[in-house]
Amino acid sequence: MGAGSPESGVHAAGPLTLDACLRSGAGRIAAARGCDMAEAMMEARLIALHVTGLDAAGLLMRGPEPLSASVTEALQAAFERRARGEPVAYLTGERGFWEHRFRCRPGALIPRPDTEILVEWALELIPNPATGYRVLDLGTGTGAIALSLSAARPDADVFAVDRSPLALALARENVAFLRDQGAAAAVAMWRGDWLSAVRPESIDLLVGNPPYLAADDPHLCQGDLRFEPHEALAADEEGLGDYRRLLRAASTVLRSGGMVLFEHGADQVEAVAELMREVGLQVVGTRSDLGGNPRVTAARSPRARR
């Protein structure tokens, strides 16, 4: 590229404008990631909002204005990191999920729109009022599931567990972050290994997005997944190991009539349903994600309520 090309970050006539820098960054992202320019520009704008501190209106209004050298450098560095594959959520430090935004950083899985299907279904299952109703989020990560449920059903008793101290610290940080957004969420969190510290017959609803990729799944070497924690993505037994362990324990910790609601891979619906049946749970059904793929399956303890 010549010294005056947009891709070089140098503008022969003087400093780059914000608009020119966005176009240059989006072009770099599109070329490196193989996405279309519209998607790349959306990502570039999200990154620019974070780097500049402007809101969407400010980004539009100040588009024709020249940037300082320091802001130009910071933007171009961030665009280059995205071009190399770093997730936008890690570059900006947050991601929108359900009705709120959540802090994100390496060490915890990034919340995704498909998981909102689980939250939506869980909110249908939680009674209103929900006093005394106990919900446990397994492998909470950012806390997005548990905190979304607690914010929507504040009278429910919502709990969350994660084995990662980094993830658990981030989930606790997100309690305050939601409070800054005007949402009150009260979730009791602890570090632990799945259901090992949970009393028998103490939970009404188990929810979670356990690791479900096989250890050799090629997707682990592609896109955002390369930067996310491997232990939150992959499991043994061709991705079914954690489901097997969780469901064995779930059959004992659920109260009478209690429910399990798990996200899974699109090709795992039958396998997960069979594991549910093996431990004596009654499969209620499966719901599909935004792409029409089976994504969340629910099962109920068959015991009658006392």
C-alpha cells in the first residue's frame, strides 16, 4: 500500500477524519475476516464507541472531524486486533444480552444471543410471584443468565456457581454494573465444581450452558472461540461429559417437580434428551435458536409435589 492509502493509516493531506478512520478500519476487518463491509462497519463502530467515549449520535456528528494522532493510533490498533480475530466483546469490555449490558473479558465465555432463548424459557417457568422459588445457574461465567433472571424476578432466590475464580470475579462485578444501569439483581455466588456443594432436593430450576464441544472440534480453532476459555467450551465424551455428570447430580438436587433447562449443540438434542431420561427425568421439549437450530432442552423431575 502507498503511504497515502486509507489502509496505511496515513492521510497525505493531514490527519484522518473519524469517518475515514472507520472506513479504513472496517475495510481491514472485512478483508481479514472475510465478512461483508456492513458487518465490518458495525464492528468498527462498536470499537470506536469504546475507544473515543462517544455515543452513537456523537460518532455520527463528529464523523467529518479530524482525529488526534493518539486517538487515530488507538483506533487503528484496536481495529488491527479485531482483524486478527480478537472478539469485539473483549476489545470493548462489554456485550449486550437480554435487557442489559455485561462486562466481558478473557477468562469468561462471551454471552451470545442464542442463550437468550434459555433466559426467555426460564422466565416462563419461574412463577410470579416467585417467593421461595430457587434457581441455580451452573457455570455462570459473566453471570449473564443468573443476573438476567434475578433482575426480572427479584423475589426468586437465584444462585450461581463457577469453578473459575476469574469468571466468578467478573460475575460479581456485573452485579454492580447492572446496578449502574438501573437494574437490581441479587445473586448468591460461590466457587465450586458444578453441583458438589448443593443439598439434595433444594433447587426448583437448574439452568446452564455447559461446555458442549468435543475437544477436537475444529470450531475451537476458528473465530472468537480461539480467544475464549477452552474449559468453558469443550468437554470430554465428545462434548457430552459435563451433561452426564450434571444430570446425575441434578436428579438428586431437584425438588419435587423441579426443572432442568440446558443449552446444547444443535446436533446434541437427542443425546442430551437421552441422558435426561437415563437419570429419570421427563423431557419436556426443545426450543430452537435464532437460526432455527435446536438449542435448549428442558426436563422435569417426575416426582409429584408434596
